Amino acid sequence: MATSPAPTRPGLGPTVALYALARLALLAVIALVLVLAGVPVLVAVLVALVVALPLSMVLFRGLRARLDEALTVARERRSVEREALRARLRGDEPHTTVKADPEPASAEATPDQPDRGQD
């Protein structure tokens, strides 16, 4: 019996975007309710800013946990990449070869022939 692969979580970018959109939507809903109740728009937006922060901490707890997980994964990946780069720079680890273009970009100066235009 074959096992299905574990579902993957979205990356950091989509998770941050989703969390930001959810917080903005909450802010808009609170401000709209206040405006419909007769509160001036500017005051409604300011009150919504103050109310939305603690409310979003409660309402979006799962989304915030997913964001924390995505941040942790991104931080670990960047740490591994940084250590691999440092190891290559120190010469501890053989670097991967990069295929060079068959023809150099400039025909005047190639790595095999010095540039003779500066005589």
C-alpha cells in the first residue's frame, strides 16, 4: 500500500499575505460596523485599529501559528544556505561547477586572451 506524501504548507510569502489580508479584513469589518453605527469615518478607523490588534490575536491564532512555522522554516533554510556558502568560500566543501556559455559575451577580452585595447 503506497502512502501519500504529506501535505505541504504554503511558503512564507503566501502565508504572510494571507495573514495581512485577514488582519486588514478584520480592520475593515470593524470600521464598517462603527461607520454604520454613526461614528465618523476617521474615528471609526482609529478605533478599529486599536480593537483589531487584540481581537486578531484571538481570532487568527491558527493562522499566526502557521506564519510562525513558515518563518521558522525560512530561517532554517537560509541558515543552511549561509553555512554552505561560508564553507564554499573557506574551501571546505567542493563547489558545484557552473556551465559556462559556449561563447563569451564579449569577443574583445576572453579569459584565455588578455584585453589588448589598453596598450
